[in-house]
Amino acid sequence: MKKPISIKSPATIVIALCLAYFLATFSCSKVQHFELSRFVGPDTCGGCHGEIYEQWKNSMHNLAHVDGLYRAAAFHYLQGLTNADELAEAESCVKCHTPVGFFSGFPRKVSQERDNPEKIPEIGKRGIQCDFCHSVTGAYAIYNCQFKLDPGHGEANPGTKRGPFKDSESDFHKSEFSEFHTSSEMCGVCHDVRHTVFGTKLENTYGEWSKGPYNSTDPAKRVTCQGCHMYHRPGVPATGSTPRPKNPGAAADGGPRREHIYTHYFVGGNRTLPSMHGDTVKSKMAEERLKHAAELVIDGSKLREGKIVVTVKNTGAGHYLPTGLTDVRQMWLEVVVKDPSGKTLLSSGVADRQGYLPAGSIVFNTVFGDGKGNRVDNIAKAREVLRDRRVPPLGSLEEIYTLPGRASASVTVKARLLYMSASQELVDKLLGTGKLRLPVTVMAEAGKKITL
Ligand code: HEC
Ligand code: HEC
Ligand code: HEC
Ligand code: HEC
Ligand code: HEC
């Protein structure tokens, strides 16, 4: 027989208290607030961590908030929205793009920074910075910037900075070993973006990594985000297909010599943004990185049937190729097939003078939908993933090209895998035609003469 649960029973009280505690903690995680004065600016950290500061300066993390493409996209997405769920998403960008601003109270929403730019604190404009990452103690969930934070109390009492060392000492701050900082989850809290209401996976880099071969239990095969990206330095792309040698040195001016210092360039595929801020080192590094991510293989064995098969292999990235903002990034195959007289038999993915791709080009990307099968370009409206065709880590994708007309006895095939941070159409739409021409990076190329 069931006993009726009395409101006064100790079990109910315990459950009620647990629930209250859980709700308080959970809702705190959503509306955490830390006084701005608690954060120490990056220039202060740079005073002792000079080398790390120079690496981080003009990185995508440093520029996350002033990034013109981000700002244009954020303000553009907000236009004309009336649905509350869509608005909630469009307002949410600031938590990752200016985390110090967000957690200290301004801007909490995109519209606030659009309408009152003068109120954005200077430190908020410095993007994803030293004292934000090194005040992290863990996370409530590994997506949408749900960090647990414990910043200090300004320069007079900067509190504890967490990092990879167990024996680190500084006169300025307390130091503490943090396993979290050595894990991919530290990156995943931001590099996994879900629609705040619909839950649609908008960016899934961490998820891709965690389900992929680099998240291996075998220490010889396991590579974290840091294992590639924080080994990267000029001349050392440190990808899955290149060596990732240690970077010996000191973490602070006058600090002890250590066998590896994690680098802070945070370079992915973006060449444009750092170079717009005068940093050619990072744009060169991005190019080097992209050139060590993939391989192309041309298979001519089906020429008799009039078919050419081009395989794209992801040899270097720890996640899908491309990853992150895959509705915006443009990674595509350019394939040109000619007969012995030089006549073009097939041409696919050849951009026009404006930099626009012809219809039917093979682009590896994600397309979002409105829940009824119609394409949407505004992520605030993304209720579903309509299409996701990208190359998995250490995996490959095949594209079959069919030659028109009768098969030629001999052909030459040229294939290139090309990358742009965004399609030129989108850049022209957001910034105005002729304002910015994005560079095209050749990630891989292959050529073959095939004779029957
Ligand atoms: C007065 C100099 C000084 C300043 C200013 C300073 N640090 Fe340090 N920091 C050090 C020294 C010295 C070490 C020890 C280096 C070592 O152990 O190799 C250190 C170590 C660290 C570590 C490693 C901790 C660990 O246990 O792994 C982190 C992270 C760190 N600092 C972050 C910061 C941040 C963030 C700031 C700015 C808020 C900052 N530091 C400002 C001198 C300084
Ligand atoms: C996006 C987050 C992030 C930002 C921004 C960041 N760091 Fe780090 N930092 C890390 C992580 C993660 C590690 C440890 C990596 C590991 O152990 O795998 C680290 C390591 C360190 C260390 C230990 C030495 C080393 O490099 O291995 C110091 C010191 C440090 N950071 C200082 C700084 C300073 C100073 C800045 C600003 C100029 C900064 N960090 C910006 C995430 C960040
Ligand atoms: C607070 C949120 C946050 C954290 C934590 C974070 N990132 Fe980022 N990261 C971003 C944002 C936002 C951008 C894009 C900035 C922009 O728009 O310019 C970015 C950009 C990057 C890029 C450059 C991408 C490109 O297109 O070139 C790389 C690489 C990167 N992050 C790696 C990491 C790694 C590795 C870690 C963990 C050590 C990490 N991030 C932690 C938010 C974060
Ligand atoms: C095995 C090495 C490796 C590992 C592990 C790895 N990456 Fe990458 N990453 C790459 C390479 C190579 C590229 C350049 C190709 C590209 O843009 O996808 C890249 C690109 C990126 C970009 C830019 C993507 C774009 O085109 O806009 C981001 C952001 C990024 N990585 C974040 C991460 C995060 C976060 C993790 C961990 C969850 C991680 N990476 C793990 C090798 C790696
Ligand atoms: C949970 C964290 C998070 C949120 C929220 C977020 N972003 Fe980002 N954003 C990122 C990360 C991580 C990257 C880097 C990914 C990459 O390079 O592929 C990024 C990159 C971008 C870029 C590319 C910048 C460049 O120069 O290449 C744009 C544009 C952007 N975000 C716009 C937005 C807009 C608009 C919103 C709000 C609707 C938003 N983001 C919300 C984490 C976030």
C-alpha cells in the first residue's frame, strides 16, 4: 500500500531543499554576475607573460568582439525579428563574443551593444581574454558558454589563476592546477553553440571531436584541442598530419624553464581578421594550417563510364572539415577536366570574376531550415539541420563527376580543395559590394592524366 506523502515528512523537506538548491545553482548559472572591477585587463597579465600576450594579441579570441563580420552578422540577424524564441537567440551572441562584458552586466544582449556602444567597458572590447579563461573553474554544461567562474578582486587582489602546472608560483596571483584547462571541454563550452530555445546545433566542433578518433582512450592516439591548437606556432602547423613538437620555454618572464609552454595564437582558418589588424604572422599561420588539413585523390578507373571520382580526405583536423560556423564557411571542390586538345569537358566550382560560385558547385557545408524544410540563412530561425555534408576527422568523402557527351580516350583532371572564411556573396551582402574581398586558400590540389 502506498503511503500518502506528507508535506512535513523529512524526505519531502530534503527533496524540497535539494530542489531549491538545484534551482538556485542552475538559475545562477544563467544569470551569473561579477562586478567589472573583479577582472584584470590583459595588459597587466602581459606585463609578466609577455610572450603569451604577444601570441594572443590580434588572435581571433582577442578580436572576437571588435570583429566586423561578427558585428555585421549580429546586427543583421536581429533585424525584423518578432518571434520571441528567435529574438532570444539573436540577442545571445554577446556571451561568447564579449564574455567579460556579458558576465559583468553589459552588454547582456546584442541590442544593448548596438544601441549604446559607448557603454561597453574597454575591457569588454578585448574579447576572450586572459583573466576570463584563467578564472574558469569548470562548467555547468559543455555548450553555450555555461562556465563556472571565480575571478579575483582586481589588481590589488587578483585571486587564483588556474592552469596546467602543479608547482607554479607567482608574486602577483595565486596559482592552481586545473585539469579542466588541460581538457577539450574547456574549449567546448564555447565551441559548441546551440540555439538557446530550439536546441539546434549551430556549431558543433566539440561534439565532432568528442565522437571522433582523436578522443581516444589510447594515450598515443588521443589529441585534445590544445594538443593541436596550442602547439601551433609559426612554421609548426601542429595538425593531425604533421608533427606536433613540444615548445620549450618559460611561461613568465624570469619564470622556470619548462618542457612545453602552450601557445596562445588560437589560429584556425581565418586569414583575414588578424591581417586587418596588421598581424600577418597569424594570417600566414592560418594558411599553413589549412594547407595541412586535407588531401585529394583522383580516381580515373571509371573513365570508360564517363566518370571521374575525386576523394577528399580529412587528414589534419580534429573535427569535421570545415567546422564551427559551417553555414558560413565556404570549402569547396574546383574540378576542371580537359581533353588532349585543351578543350574543357567539365568545369565545376570555378568562381566568377566577382568571386561567386556557379550553381551546382560542390560545397561542404551545413544548411539550416525553418522546421518545414525551407532554407533559412538567419541562425535565429534555425529549427532544423536540412543538410550537413562535411568530411569527418580521419574520414573521407567521394564526389563523382559525370562527363557530358561521349567519353574521351584521354583526359587531364585538375582538382583543388579551396577555402574561404565566408562566401563572397555573404560578405557583399553584410558589408556592401566591393568592401572586402576574402582571400581563397588552396588547401589541397591534385592533377592526373587518364588514358583509357
Ligand atoms: C608580476 C608578474 C605576473 C603577473 C602580472 C601575472 N602573472 Fe601569471 N604567473 C607569473 C609567474 C612568475 C608564473 C609562474 C610561471 C611558471 O610556473 O612557470 C605565473 C603563472 C601563471 C599561470 C599558470 C598557473 C598554473 O598553475 O598552471 C597562469 C594561468 C597565469 N599565470 C595567468 C595569469 C593571468 C591571467 C594574469 C593576469 C590576470 C597573470 N597571470 C598576471 C607572473 C605573473
Ligand atoms: C581561450 C582561453 C584562454 C585565453 C584567452 C588565454 N589562455 Fe592561457 N591557457 C589556456 C589554457 C587552456 C591553457 C593550458 C593548456 C593545457 O594545459 O592543455 C593555458 C595556459 C596558460 C599558461 C601556462 C603556460 C602555458 O602557456 O602553457 C599561462 C601562463 C597562461 N595561459 C597565461 C595566459 C595569458 C597571460 C593570457 C592572455 C594574454 C592567456 N593565458 C589567455 C587558455 C587561455
Ligand atoms: C569564451 C568562449 C571561448 C572559449 C573558452 C574558447 N573559444 Fe575559441 N573562439 C571563440 C570565439 C567567439 C571565436 C571567434 C572569434 C571571432 O568572431 O573573431 C573563437 C575562435 C577560435 C579559433 C579561430 C577560428 C578561425 O576561424 O580561425 C580557434 C582556433 C579557437 N577559437 C580555438 C579555441 C581553443 C583551442 C580553445 C580552448 C583552449 C578555445 N578556442 C576556447 C570562443 C571561445
Ligand atoms: C588533430 C589536430 C586538431 C585537433 C585535435 C583540433 N583541431 Fe581545430 N583545426 C585543425 C585544423 C588542421 C584546422 C584547419 C582546418 C579547418 O579550418 O577546419 C582546424 C580549424 C579549427 C577551427 C576553425 C574552423 C573554421 O574553418 O572556421 C576552429 C574553430 C577549431 N579548429 C577549433 C577546435 C576545437 C575547439 C578543438 C577541440 C574540440 C579542435 N579544434 C581540435 C586541427 C585540429
Ligand atoms: C556559445 C558561444 C557562441 C555564441 C553564443 C555565438 N558565437 Fe559566434 N562564434 C563562436 C565560436 C566558437 C566561433 C568560431 C568558430 C569558427 O571560427 O568556425 C564563432 C564565430 C563567429 C563568426 C565568424 C567570425 C569570423 O570573422 O570568421 C561570426 C560571424 C559569429 N560567430 C556570429 C555570431 C552571432 C551573430 C551570434 C549570435 C546570433 C553568435 N556568433 C553567437 C561562439 C559563439
